[in-house]
Amino acid sequence: MRIDLFLKVSGLLKTRSIASKAIGSGAVKLNGVRAKASASVEAGSVIELVIPDGTELTLKVLVVPENTNVSRKDRKSLYSVLNREG
């Protein structure tokens, strides 16, 4: 799954266009490297993200969903937070 879509499906960012803008501005790293919107996310990937309120998150992807319909209660099971600053 593309990283921009994963950020949207997981509920970390509200829309895919917001995710794409965050990626384009350099606010997202995938496995320590500045991400591109088309970068592929796999289970075990580490995402570093600065969300719009300025909070810096480091996440580990636990599960990549097979489709884009993930219920709100299941979204947090897609990743684990390794570090949160701000």
C-alpha cells in the first residue's frame, strides 16, 4: 500500500491530499529516508511523521490492510507508537 493511502486509512491524517502535502513538504520519513507519496509500506516499516499540530510521531506498521475500508475502532491496530514528542 502507498504511504499516502496508509496515512489516510490509519487515521493519522484526515485525507489523502493532506498526506500527500505532508509527504511533499518533508514531514514524513519511511525507514529513515524522506518518503515519496508512492513509497510502499509493509508490515515492520517505521514511519516518522510530523502531524499538523506539530507533534512528532515515530510509528511501526503492524498490519497493512488489504482494502481501504478500516473501521475507526480498528485503525489503531494497524500501527504502534514508538515515540511521541510535542
